Amino acid sequence: MATLLPDNNNVDSRSHSSFIARLVAYWSMCVAIVSLFAHKANAQQPPPPGDGDQLLSKQLLSQFAPGNTDIWGSEDGALFQIGRNASLGLSYTFPTGPNVSAPYPVIVYGHGLGAICGFYNVLFDNLAKQGIATVCPGDAGVGGIVSAYETVVKSGFADPKRMALGGHSLGQNAIVGAVPVLEQKGYEPRALSFSAGMTCVMNIPNCDASRVTQPTFFAMPTNDVSSGGGVTGNKASVFDRLSGPGIFAAYPGTHYTLTPLSVANPIRDSVIGYTVAFYVWALFKDDEEG
């Protein structure tokens, strides 16, 4: 079985498996919370998933064996401490501790229009606790995403075999556009997550979801009037066009539920938990399979 992180010979891989076991309780809680609030808010439910989407769901759920009932996010569930730094227009959040070092598994994250990277620190911090670093470029366009990806690989900060993309609002458009550019350069992002995305607007280069073959998790708030189409428009023009497997989750919230413009609440925490769980699966599933 592969170790959790490169250059981390002292980590007992069972600690990560234990985290996965704990996560089943949190995952179940997320489902219950989101379902309850969605019912009360008459949230629009997506149609049954296709074969590829069902396969992804089964693969995700197969990682979570019943066991410890601790909820993810408790102190017991944090594998690492959090470090933060900024350099040359890039904001870094990363795991720290005696048994962890670069190169890290890394998410390159595109922020929304008018937002800053610090808006997403709650998500970034929770990823770091599970051994996943993030880099967020100040320039959240396609060029900024691609440049950040190349920078962290060439600098040795990132493990090129354990990288993924994420984005909010226009940052979603940028990571969709970045996928074919990165692939042309020989990079292979393993997964994407979208948070309150937008239909492809503002002439962002290569913003064509049909060119995305990676597993994708799309969390879309039902009361989103800032996304150019809301739940229906984003599902039709982005999610349904994806060429790879994906999970589409509609939840009661607004375009800004995951940012400081919205107060902390169970829905926000649940969506963040789902996103972290998705990335843990995407970046470490070969450890469990090996």
C-alpha cells in the first residue's frame, strides 16, 4: 500500500484509513442534513444519475466502511496542523507536522469574480487537516490557473500525480477552461469540484464542459441568482455536458454560502465536508485499492 504522502516514511497509513472509517458517520450526517433542509426549502432535485455517475457514487461510498462514529471535523479527525503562506501572487495552505512535507497532494483553486483567496480558507483549512494542500492564484483566469499549476509542480511543492482543480463562480469557468490546456502540457489533474458555478460567460477560453473527462463534484445552491442560469442552467450547460462521471448536489443556499458573505451554518459545513470527502477519495483512492 502506498504511503499517504511522498517523503513521509513515518506516517502509519492506517491513520488515513481510520479517517476514512470515521467519515462514514459524517457522510451520513451530511445526507440527512442536506435532505432535511432541501425538503423544507422545496429544493429542486436532480434526476437519477446515469451509469457513469452511479459508478462514481459507488466508488466514493465504497471507501467509507462503518466503524468509528466520530464526526469528521472533530480534533480526532484532524491528521495535520495548518500552515499558510503567500508568494508571487499565490496563496498557499498546507498540512504541517513532524511527519509531513512537500511534495503535497494539491488542489489549485479558482476564486470567484470580485472575491479573494481568503474567502475560502475554511475549505482550505479542512483540506490541510487531511493532508491536502491548496494553492489559490490571485489571477483566477485560465492563464492564472495554468501558471499556478505549473509553478507548484516545478517548485516541488506539489506531487504531480496527486493534483486536482476546484473553483467557485467564475473560478469554475476558469478551471473548466484550464483542463485542456493542462492536458496539452502533459499534466493530468485527477478531479474537479465546482462550488456555486456559473454557465460559461465572459468569453473564457476553452470553457467547454464536454472536454472534461475527470470525476467531478458539483455543489449548486438552489437560491442562486448570480450564476447565469441557477440550478437548472448550470446543470444543463455545465454538468450535463461533462464527459466524465460526476455527482450533482443541489442544496439550499445562495451564491455566497461558502464565503464569509454568509454566516457559518450546517449547510455550509456539510457542503465543505462533501467536498473534502470527494478530494480525499480522488487523490488517495489508489492507496486504498493498493
